[in-house]
Amino acid sequence: MDFALLPALLALALLDSLNPSALVVALWLLSRPQAAPRLLAYVTGILAAYLGLGIAMMLGFGALRDAIGDALDHPVALLVQGLLGAALLAYGIFAPKSAHQAREPHAPAGGRLAGYVALGMTVTAVELVTALPYFAAVALMLAADLAPLQWLPLLLAYNAIFVAPPLLLLALHALLGSRTDERFARWRQRLQRGAREAALWIFAIVGVALLGDAVSRHLQLGSGTRAEDPSRQRAALVIHGGSPAQGEVAGSPSSRA
């Protein structure tokens, strides 16, 4: 496994964990009765949906990659990826930062924990548009051609980081009790106001990642092609009935004499 992949996955997981909508719901739950079991059920729903999505993407896109071979490394595919990254970067920079507040949910009917698990899964599904870091992480792992025993621990670690902020908030609430209420209320209001800007930051950063990966792979592809040229020349000599040594002798001054 290429260990240079780990810093990129860590950065994407940390970025993905700062999802304003998920944090707003977590802070909302902490302001209500029975906060701990309900928040844990909510996080369980998020983890189940996100991890299931990641495994499905790794298996599905992995099979697609095997079916299409090296097509994703074709210059046209790299150009499309680079253009997509540039478009996301431009959108993140130039899109209007109009007011958009992350909405607080309604409490599940009956207050059952299964309802809060479903709430976590619903929030995850609704916010898939902001899951671009996750998609980028899956793309990086697919490009690295990892075996399931390699990518599954990475996917588990990514998801553990993704759900860490709500759990940290729960730990603070458990340690400090009602002293966190006022501060958490301010954080919730701030996150609601900044949801749009945070989403644009995510678009821009993922655009940089996609664009950089496309450029890097294109450069590697070019250097690999240049490195193969001498071997192709030697193979051509052999095919035409000679050998590299014979070719050198035939082209030497003594042979011409």
C-alpha cells in the first residue's frame, strides 16, 4: 500500500467531519432530554449509512474499474477529471454565498431510538451533495488499486473520524453538564448561518484534490511512456530479426567500412 495515501485520506476525513448539518442536529439533540442515548442512536444511523455507502462504492466502482481496465488513466479521462476539479474549484470560489441555514429536524414520532437511527440515515442521505470529500477518498483508494483487506480498515478509520465531532460534543456535555448549554446554542446558530459557506469550501477543496490528482497521474503517465520507449525500440529490433547488439554493430563505423 502506498503510505503517501494516508495524509490525503486523513485530510479528507477531517474536512468531511465538519459537516454543518450533522453538527447542528447533534447540538440540537444535546439540548433535549435523554441526549446521550438519542445522540448515540443518531450517530449509529450516520455511521451505518456512510459506511454502507462507502463499501458499496468500493465494490461497485472496483468492479467497474476491472471491467473498463485502464480507461480511467486515459488522457481523455484525466482531462475530464481535471475539468471537473477545476469546475468545482471555480464554483466554490465564485458562487454567491447567500444565506442558507441548516435546518433543525423534527423529533421522531414516539421518541424511540430506532427513530433517531433513521434520522441519522436520513440526514446522511439528504447531505450527500456535501459528501464530495468521501467520494474523493473512495476515488483515491480505487486509484491505488488496494485489496479489500487494505481499503476496508482505511474506510473504517475514515468513518470513525467522520463521526468523531458529535461524540466529542457528547463527551463535553457529559463532563460539563448544563454549563455547555449556552455555548452549544451559540455554536448551533453559527453553524446554521454558515452552512452555505462551509459547503462552498468543501466544493473548492475537493476541486483542488481532483485537479491535483489528474495532473499528477498525467505526469506519471507521461514519464512512464517515455521510460518505455527504449524497450519498445529493442523489441522492434528483435521483431525485425535482429538484436540490440547487432543493431549497434550494424550502425557502427567499422561495419560500414
